[in-house]
Amino acid sequence: MRRAMSRLEVLQEWEARQALVRRAWGKIGVKGMIDTSVGRYPLRLQVWHLAREYAIHADDIRVRMSESERRAQLRWRIAFGLFAAREEGDPVDGELRGDEVHLSQDGKIHRLGLETFIAYLTNRPQQLTDRAQRALVATLGATG
């Protein structure tokens, strides 16, 4: 019977595997294509998808960062989320304007803060601490 790995061992194994992936992808190059579960896909876009996933899970465990780092992270996540929605054929009519997003839906424009829009895009209203914002995201269609 195999013993359970400690958190440190899990992290070390993950880091070792990530180093292998980074080296392999470095050889392919950012303009290259890789095999994915949906077929051949541009590496540069796959990296963007993974960065988004890492950011979502960093939110799950509440990784600390400065306010400026967080704002920068939210802004690129919004840019990516709008791109990904178009790519997946489910475009979101949203526009990043400063520190809010103007979301057009059913003839109305909703002005959402960065965190609120990310919760909407990722279908994860439960990550919002403000009940009113969670309710708004649920009203806009998120079911998380």
C-alpha cells in the first residue's frame, strides 16, 4: 500500500512536472501547435487558458497579492475571458472600462466591478464576499 504524500511532496512533484512541460513547450515555441483533448491547438492560447485556470484556483485558496497586482491580474483575466467566450461561440457583450466592465444584456447595461465580472465570467458567484454582488451575478445568469 502506498503512503499518502505530504503537501510538500505533492508540490515538489507538481513543480518537477511543470518544469518538464515548460522545457517541452519551450522547444515547440509560442507559435507552435500542441495536441489537446479537442485536437491541435495553438500553444500560445493553451498557455493563456492554463494561466486563467491557475488564477481561478489561486482565488479558491485566496492567494495574497498587492492591490495593484490583483487589479492587473483581474484586467488580463477579463481580456482573456472575453476572448475565450468569443472563441467558444458564446460571446459576452462586455467592455472593460477602467476598473469596471460594462456588460450589455437584455437591452440593459450593467456596470460591474472587476471582481464581480470575473465571478460572472467564471460562473463562480460564491467567490464574492458581498451578498448583493453574488445575487447580481446570479441574476445575470451565473449558477455556480
